[in-house]
Amino acid sequence: MIFSPLKSGKTVEENEIESFKTDFSHKKYLYLMGGTHGDEVEGVYVMAQLFKWLQSDHSISELPIIAIPILNVDGYRAGTRVNSHAVDLNRNYPTKDWSGEFKKKKNNPGPSALSEPENIYLEKLFKKFPPGFIITFHSWKPILNFNGDAADVAEYISSYNQYPVEGDIGYPTPGSLGTYMPEKFDCPVLTYECPVLDDNITLKSIWEQNEEGLKSLLQGELIRKKLNL
């Protein structure tokens, strides 16, 4: 597939947030995102490998895709979950349940919803290229957490990697992307949690767990139906 760079966003520290768009345009786009949390290198790696494959394989049917390899560039460079304002970008979206209160520093939602430049940039992309489905890559423990009409996609991926499928992550997530997108854009979200590195798990092995399922999804009809193609 052919991707062209879009106008970059800027982080708190004025670093560039790269984004890319396929040459195929449509009313709704599939968003592929990595690095919302800068210390989740496993999810960033899977996103990078997927994006590399998409760019090199020209046999895939045309799909309208927006790819954001690393949203929280400052956090990724510093190895921190939060951005350079110490804000958790996945608690900073203007959901109905957004709250400025937090118990753990790692979940700091910021001074107000959508206060952070990284999310402001993402919101601009959403308005210019309307999202039809989002896959956002994280790492915590193997789990496919869906919000909105994404259960079938989660089940499809799970049939390959055997990750548990959950409609509830198990704790409140006010201000999260998964809550925000169905509310504001009627857009399903798959929060794709990869396992974390240990003595028996490598970045390469994590990609190998997920390669077949992700490639099959993007080559098949299910994701196209989600985008009304």
C-alpha cells in the first residue's frame, strides 16, 4: 500500500508526531495507532511491524487508513507512560465521565479534557479524516478490549492469538479513547493489549503471536464491512 505523510503534530516538547494516510480516500477511515503510553514499547513494536508490512505489500485491497506510529513521542523517548506534562493521554479525552480527580499519578487526566497537544492533534485528524474503526496498540497483559461495535473484530483476532476478549477492562477509565470514540464519533475501538517483555517473551515473539491475525484481518472482508466499503 502507498502511504503519504500528513502534516505532523507537535508534542509538548515540540517534537513531531508523524501520521500517514493511504492514497485511497473514503468517508470513514481505519486508524492504526501506537505509543499512546510511552513506556509500552511492545505495542509500539507491533504497530511498527504492521505498518512496515502494509507499506511493503502491494497486493492488499485498497483500504482507507490513517497510521500514527507513536502518539506520545515525548513519553516514548523518556520511557514514561505520561507525556511531558505528566498527563496520561488515555485519560484526557472529553468523555461524559471525564474527571480531573485521580488516585495514581500515572492516570493524571490533565487540567482539563483535551488539554494536551498530542490529543488536540489527534482530534484534528478525526475531524478531517472521520474514523470508522480504531485499533490502538498498548501493552499490559494479553487482552483485546473492545468498545462499541468491535466485539466481532476482537473475536476474530482472538481466534489467531488466543488473547481474551473483554468488553470491560475491569476498572473505570474516564477520559479514555475507548470511551470517547463511540460517544463522539460513533466509532468502535479495539484496545489491543500486548504482553510485556520478560525472560521468555521478546519483541519478535510478540509480533509473531499477532502477525497472522492482524494480516488476515486487514486482508479480509470484516474490517471492510466496518468501514462500509
